[in-house]
Amino acid sequence: MTKLRLAALAGSYNRPSRTVSLVQEIAKRAQQRYGFSTELFDLEQIGPSLNVAQGPGDLDANARRILQSLVEADLIVIGSPTYKGSYPGLFKHFIDLIDPNALRGKPILLSATGGGERHALMVEHQLRPLFGFFMASTLPTAVYASNAELTDYRVSSEGLSARIDEAVADISIFFPSLSTALAAE
Ligand SMILES: Cc1cc2nc3c(=O)[nH]c(=O)nc-3n(C[C@H](O)[C@H](O)[C@H](O)COP(=O)(O)O)c2cc1C
């Protein structure tokens, strides 16, 4: 049986990046629990053609492949750093290049990082409506991580770890057959 595919996008161009670390941890746990194949992208990988693209056709072949891989995945994990209480402009610019109908009904797990806890509702007030526009099926639990919970770019808080597990458990809502198959093993 072909494995279902998870594609993750971290909306950061920093290396190392807390957002990449968070998304990697979410993808790893989803892979362990459900057997997804996983692919992870960040803005650095998408590269400079994004900066000047006025439409998807202006992206270079590499960036177009990433966009295609993202929209065709069975499950998407989105991670965004918080900039000025919202997602970074360049991340939004990439999302702006996605066809409005390409994510209809797509399961999307939302996550974000931020310097402190003050903007923890960024996942609900910024990311969820953005993917609501696409009529995507965002998972009920979204994960926000403050810098203090990602020591040396690793999950270092039990609370964050539990929130990641909760969000990963929500994946079973959209893939009940995967959960049943695993339970039967
Ligand atoms: C331009 C800029 C604006 C930021 N604005 C906020 C903010 O409004 N709220 C917040 O909690 N953190 C803010 N931060 C901190 C980042 O969200 C935080 O350090 C994040 O984990 C960085 O992710 P990264 O390591 O993946 O790049 C900001 C950082 C930058 C560079």
C-alpha cells in the first residue's frame, strides 16, 4: 500500500530555526504514529525566486516543485514564526501563490513559534482564518511554542510536548483507517 504523504512548511528563512524544529518534531511524531512519509520545506529552501514572483509562473522550477508537493500532500503541517503578532510577509506571499481551490478540504495541522506567550493566539486569529479562506480542514488543536519551550532548538517543555501529542492525535479524525490499521497490528 502506498504511504500517505505529509508535507510540512516552516515559514522561516533562519537556520537554525525554532519553527523548523517544531515542525520537524510534529512530522516525526505523525510519522511514528501513522506511518506517513514526510517532506519538510522552509523559506530558505524555496529560495529567492519567491521574493519577486507576482504569480506562481514566476517561481523557479525548485520553488514550483515545493508548492506542488505541498498542495498535493495528504496532510500538511504549517509552522510559522510570529512576526509583529502575525505570520511573516514572505510566508504569506508564498501562500498567496497557491490556487484558491487547491486546498479545499485538505487536513492542515497549524503551528507557530514566538518569542513569548503573549501572541499564543496567533495560531487561532491569524493562521486559522488564512486557511479558512481556502476552505481547508484545519485540525482542531493548533500548537504554539514560545522560545523558552524550545531550548537549543529542541522541545524542552512537557506542556509543549503534550500539546504536540494532542494535535498529532487529531490527525486520526481525518485518517480513521490509518488508526484502525495501526491498532490491529
Ligand atoms: C521581525 C520580527 C518580529 C517578531 N515579532 C514577534 C511578535 O510579535 N511576537 C512574538 O512573540 N515574537 C516575535 N518575534 C520572535 C520570533 O517569533 C521568534 O523568535 C521565533 O521563534 C523565530 O522563529 P525562527 O527561529 O523559526 O525564525 C519576532 C521576531 C522578528 C525577527
